[in-house]
Amino acid sequence: MVRLRDDPPLPTRMWVLAPHVWEDLLTAHGFRIGSIDLLRSPAEGVLNVQQLIRATRSNAD
């Protein structure tokens, strides 16, 4: 469910790509991965995880 400020919760289908899938996709498109960090909430019971991907791409294209 996506919770918006002034609207009722909106049911939403989502998918999450594993870090290795992101790495494969980005490298296939000319990016070099610097790091992938999984950021977890310090709050107990919160299962959400954010992926922070640091990547660079050459301007040679």
C-alpha cells in the first residue's frame, strides 16, 4: 500500500531487484559499480530496505 498525504492508501504492485541484478543491468549499459549499500531502518519491526548504488559512466558513448 502506498500512503499518500490526503488520499486513502493506494494498493500497488511492486517488485524489487536484488543488488546483483542491478549490477548486471548497470554494467551492461556501461556503468561501473563503485558500491552497493543496503540501508536498513534502525526502528524495530521495519522491514523496508533501501538500496544505494554508487556508479559512474564514461561519457565515451
